Amino acid sequence: MEDTKPQLLTVTIDGIAVEVEPGTTILQAARKIGPDVAPPAMCYYQPLKGSGGKCRACLVRVAAGSTKDPRPMPKLVASCLTAVQDGMVVENTTNPQVVDARNGIVEFLLLNHPLDCPVCDQAGECDLQNFAFDHGKATTRYEEDRRTFEKKDIGPYIQLHMTRCILCYRCVYTADQITEKRVHGVLGRGDASEIGTYIEKAIDNDFSGNVIDVCPVGALTDKTYRFKNRVWFTKPVDAHRDCPTCSGKVTLWYRGDEVIRVTARKNEWNEVTEFICNTCRFETKKTSDWVIEGPTKVSRSSVISANKYRADLEKPSFGKRLAAAEYKPIHDERDTSQLSIQQLPPERFAKTLPSAVEPEP
């Protein structure tokens, strides 16, 4: 019996068409096109089942639902949860309503977020920093007191800064899906919600360190790396070792000849590809313990590669993106040599004028 492949669906995002399999979300389809089109995501994490739909950073407008029903959806939708339909037309960076909503989401996320970037270990590889750089403002309208929490040691290797947390639930899903027993979660409701453990119980298992990697901000930090160095002064290299617990594929972060940090490898969306154990992460920090593969390809952690703020690689403004999306080429094959000056196009008309005009006496 021959294998029948599923019929591919065609979705158009910001004027770019892509074919995907049924069940693919708008966010996943946009990521197939590239990072310039993909919406930002603060809570969605592809390796973690059930993640997404909490931060609202990935909202997009569906201008046409499908070929069968081309009506637009009445409200903005979360691209990480909305499945594509054949013939769907999606507006992301080219829609002013989406851009305005995204600016508002950044403002909400920063309401209670402290200005810890100068001292935060996550600075330079923080998803919220990148999100705020693209859609944030230099000032705030918030005048009320911000909520604050005391720092807590929730294990031998992890410190919790709840003041920085944006409640993305990534660490909860990680503990649920890759460890045998989760001992932490979201406690309280509303503005009293916080990440914590029951009766100050410690998070201590072989894969507990992965909650540090999945955290998009500096709420969960590595106690063995705290205040040791800035990430843009370090040199990341890919390495591996024979580990009986995990795959042993990691990224080593060097300061000179010293390994100051070990993390799991991440893809271009800043998502962990394979989770690693605590032995590899915290207890194996000598070069002799590893087989070096070569420098890490840094594509999304922009400050590390010093490419984020280069003028030639900055994202174009909204006006340029809108013009590029709605640009329609005009094919004019007329012979302009016989046209009068009044009929010539502006660029040809300029060429007929003298280079300098003499002033009248």
C-alpha cells in the first residue's frame, strides 16, 4: 500500500506564501519563512507541549480565514495557537493594529519588571530585551508601586528572582515533562501570582537546571555563574561528552581559557534542542572533560554576535515594511525617446535639465 502524504496548505504571511502541513500553527508557518516574518514569542516553546497563549506577544491579524471562507477574523489572534487554513492571509508586521497591540504588550510586560538589565545575568541574551528593543518605549506611564519579591534559593544551583518573572509557565512545563516529579508551580491568582515551591521545598533532580535555559528573562539564574561575566565578553563553543544521563551535547562559554558556564544548545529561536543533565551543566567545567566541535553559530543572540545593533542589519521601519508588502511593479515598455518633456517620467525629466541654472540679471 502506498504512503499518502497529507495535502499541503498554502498560507500567505505579510505577502509571502508558504506551504505547510495540516495542523501547523501560524507561528510555525511564519518561522518557516524566516525570523524577519516570524512573530515574537515570550511563552511559546516548541519542545514543550502545551506552551503558548499566555503572553499575547505573537498576536496577528487574519485578513482572510481561508479560500472557502475568506472573511477576516474579527479580532487579533494568537499565532502560536491558531492553526492555518488553506488560502489564509495573515498580516503581521505590515498591519498597524498588530504593531500597536504589540507595543501595548511590551508595556504590560514591563509594568512590574525592574530595571535590572545593568546587573542581570540574562542581559545580552534576554528575549524581553529584544522584544522591548523592537516594540518598547523609552518612557512609562505607570505610576503605581511595582510588586516586589525577595530572592529565593529554590535548589542548590538555582536562584529565583520573582520580581523579574513574566509568568510564561515555561519552567513549569519543563519540570512537568522532563523530570519525574515537579515540586514548583504558579501559586496565587491575579496580581498575586508567583512561581514558588510548596513549603520552600528545593528543586533538586538531575534535570532541574533546564529551567534556567527556558526562562526568557532573568527570573531563574545559575548560582554558579552569577556576576561572573557579561555574556558578550564570553566565547561560546559547541562540545560534547559521553554522558550516561543525557545526550552530552552542550555549549561551553569561555572567559579566556576558563569554562565559566555550560548550557544546552539552542536553535535560532532561542529554544533548547536537547535538554542536558545537571552533571554536564554544573559539575563538568574543564576543557579536558569535553570534545570541542567548534565555535557556536550565533544567529539570534544578537548582542553576542554584535550584529543586533549594526545599521545594515537593523529591522526596517514599519513604513518600509508596509511599502515592501504593498509594492506593485509597473512594467512600462514604451519608448521614451520620442516623448516630450511633459510626458517624460520624473527621473528622465531631471536628466534633461541643465546641471546648474544661471541667476537672472
